[in-house]
Amino acid sequence: MQKAFSDDERKAVYRAIHERRDMRHFLNKPVAPDVMQRLINAALHAPSVGFMQPWRIVRITDARLREQLCEVVERERITTADALGERRDEFMKLKVEGMRDCAEVLVMALMDDRERYMFGRRTLPEMDLASVACAIQNMSLAARAEGLGLGWVSLFDPSDIAALLKMPAGARAVAILCIGHVERFYDAPMLETEKWVTRRSIDECVSENAWPQAR
């Protein structure tokens, strides 16, 4: 078995990584069921600490429930804006989600009864969350390869989501994912083009043998 991918296959992997964007603008066009199945399957093949597979996915197909989720997000958007102080107005101008426009809305959540999984979590219990993040990343990269946009929405109170979805005690919503066709992918992350923040350099993030020194 060939260990390394071919040149074209390797380039495709890195292309998906570098061209992936957190999308907020979508077209009113459904996603084929077989494509959605592939995206979900990609998420379920993510790495997870202790192979605990803590992810649970709720597909939102009820229009009223989707609107209720939008209302939850809008409440938190306003609360977040108020907490930002002098950047409030700047934040309120940003488009932070595309939940009403996208073809599919998924809620990614941590399962309940996670305490019994100790492998790799005794001193780092948050590895369950890291595992769900890996599942979201898998789906995000797969969506880009399929020519679809994916947006990660985190502006919500998890307790509100739990109540709407009738989640058991201990389960916790991590993300609302918007998935759908897009007219085009952003040339750069939207928050970068909007001058909200810039991407950090390798020198800022990587060091040897000790914590990076302030520059």
C-alpha cells in the first residue's frame, strides 16, 4: 500500500484546508441527500480521544424550530454586542450567520453520560469537546471538497438549545452548522476582510522548547 498520497491527491487535501471558509452567505438550493450523507460520515470518522465518539448530530428539518434557533442566536448576538463596549456598533454590522438562508442546519452536541469515559480525559476532561471540534473540522473540509459552504455558529446559550431540542441532562450543544450552496467562497476569512482580526503568523504561534516570547 502506498503510504503517501499522489501529488494531485496531496494538493487537493491542502487546497481544502487553505480554501475552507466559515460561510455566512448561501443560495436557496437544496443539498443532495447523498452529499449530506457523505458530510455526516466524514464527521463520524473524526479522531476522538479514547475513541469515545462523543458527538451527537441533530438535523433541523422543522421550519418553526429553525426559526426558534435563529431567535436564540439573535438574543446572544445582541448580548455579545453589548459586552464588546466600544466595538458594539462595529460588531452589529457583521453578518454572523446564515441560518435562514442555508439548505441544512445541524446542531453538533456533546453526548450525555461522558463521565464514564476516562481514557485520555482523567486530567484533560475537555478532550471530549476537542473531539467534537475535530468532527466539525472534518465536515467543514468535506463540504469544501464538495463545493458547499459551511458556517459555524456559536452565538447561543447552550441551555436554550438543550430546551428546544429536549436534550438529556449532561448533553451540551457545541455548534450550529449552516450548510449549503454558495455563489462563491470568500477570498479570505470574512472577519479578516472586515478588518475585525488578522491571521496570526507561524512565528507568533510556534516555538521550540519553551513558551513563545512576546515580540
